[in-house]
Amino acid sequence: MRTRLLRDPDEAAAVLRRGGLCVVPTETVYGLAARADDPDAVAAVFRAKGRPSDNPLIVHLADAAQADAVAHVTETGRGLLAAFAPGPLTVVLPARPGLPSAVTAGLGTVAIRVPSAPLVLAVLGGTGPLVAPSANRSGRPSPTTWQAARDDLDGRVDAVLRGPPTEVGIESTVVDATGPVPLVLRPGAVTLDALRALFPDARAIGDGDEVGRRSPGTQHRHYAPRARVRVVDDVRQWAPGPDAAWIGLSEPPPGYALVAVCPDVAHYARRLFDTFRRADAAGLSRIDAEAVPPVGLGLAVMDRLRRAAEG
Ligand code: TXA
Ligand code: MG
């Protein structure tokens, strides 16, 4: 299949309405979109990504009012959507029947998200609800540029809608809102503190929680570049070399082949996956990533770093 490069969201919407696959820019990472109501299109998303079938997809909506069509919106869900939609938040709710079973992986819940990036909203304005996992091949870092998405999916999808590099750089916060207390399954730019301003008991999933409640995707190998990622929290671990990249808030010693010094944690999040991919493109064997305090957006950065280091 030849993958078309598009600039016009109306053309992307037309591809999607016909049941095709199209990469779209969101504010978090690029997504691989398809009609949420079309079992064949949904199946094609899993094939194009090489995604395990037990990992459900997020349904993207043009606005929060559409949530009731696909989910039983709980009081918790209602509150979260009112406060954070559109934006980098995904809410897990009891599913209404009718969606292709591959969307929910048969879990009985559905993840929904109202993105805020203008291009994806323009696409959603010309389609119905769209599934959109991150537009990477399974196991690779999420793409934050259209070029990174094309590198992974060229020849496997109908089109790529070109947009700017993504604003946030890491995937949305996934929150289980099936019960009275929001439970963060995947940390992101909507922070625990922000959630607690509304729901003081909101918490992040932890070791004490039964595995069944976790986000299935967090059990798969994830976010991993080919280069080995080392999380570095002490200057004595700094090890510059011609085969190594550095990303962090601090200026590293000279000798790293690739350096990303970030002025703050938001820039760190924005540049993280791109730095992973640049290191791989340069054939580097190691990425030293400086640890940050696991608070606010730092919690999400550390989550991605730990997963990449395990991968
Ligand atoms: O920022 C994002 O969320 C991006 C953009 C494109 O919107 N999308 C994204 O999708 O990251 P994906 O498929 O790469 O990650 C979705 C995560 C996975 O960890 C998946 O297991 C989880 O959401 N998820 C989806 N449906 C779920 C459900 N019903 N219950 C629990 N977790 C769910
Ligand atoms: Mg993903």
C-alpha cells in the first residue's frame, strides 16, 4: 500500500470515513486513527501496529457530549470530563454494547478521550468516534512527529496527516473512572495533583492493586528504543562516550554523541521519545536519562523512563 502524505484534515476525514487508516496529530503523541464503529478498520489498526489483541484502544471523540453514546458515564467520569476535556486525559468507563469487541478487548470498559489539538479535532468534526492508539509499531516509542510515525508505518497505512511536533510529547493520563475514586492507570500531563484538586482521594495504581484493574497496555513491553536506556540519578553514573546519548535537566560532561538538555520537565517530556528515536537513528547503543523528582509531570517522565529501561 502506498501511504499518502496529507495536509488537509478534510482529506484525512474522507480516508477515515471510507474505512481507511490515517495517522493524525494530537497534543500528546501522533495517533493511528480508524473508525471506532468498523470492526474491519479496527482489526487493520492492530495489524498495522503489530499490536497484541488483548490491548484495548482509546475511542477519541469530538466533544465530551458524545461520551454517552459509547459509555455509561459515571459521576466521576462526568467530573473529569468537565474539568479536563478537551485535553491529555483518557477516562475509562463502563462500555455500552455496540462497539467492535476488539476496541475494548472484551473488558466491559471503554477508554475515551477528547483531544485538544486543532488538527485532530478538525478530523473528528468530519468523522464519528475514532480509535487512535499511538502511531508507532508495537514496542517502539510513541511518535511525536509525523516523520517518526511515517518511519514506523509507511506502506502499512493509507495516509499520514502532517502536523506540528506534539505539544506534550508523552501519552495521555489514563484514569479509571468506573468507581467513585479516580485511579490513574498511566500517568501523563494531567497530573495527580490536578486530579486531587477535584477528587482529593484520587490515586495512582500501585503494587497493592490487583493486576486485572491495570491498564493492559502497561503490561506489554513499551516505549523502548533499540539503545539501552539507563536512568541516571547520580553524577557518578554519568558516562559520556561516542556511542551514548544524554537527556536530562543538567548539562552533562563533554563527550556524549547526542545531547538534549531540557530547561524544565515539560521540555523533557516533549523531547523524550524524539531523543530515543534520534539515538537509534544515529546507531547509538546507550541513552543516559537523568532522573527527575517523581512529582507532577515528573511522575509521567519517570514512568516512561523506567519502562524504557526495562525494555
Ligand atoms: O495520548 C494518547 O492517549 C494517545 C493519543 C494518540 O491519543 N493514544 C495512546 O493510545 O497512547 P495507546 O493505544 O498507545 O495507549 C492506550 C492505553 C493502553 O495502555 C491501553 O491498555 C489503555 O490505554 N486502555 C485502553 N482501553 C482501556 C480500558 N478499557 N481499560 C484500561 N485501559 C485501557
Ligand atoms: Mg501506545
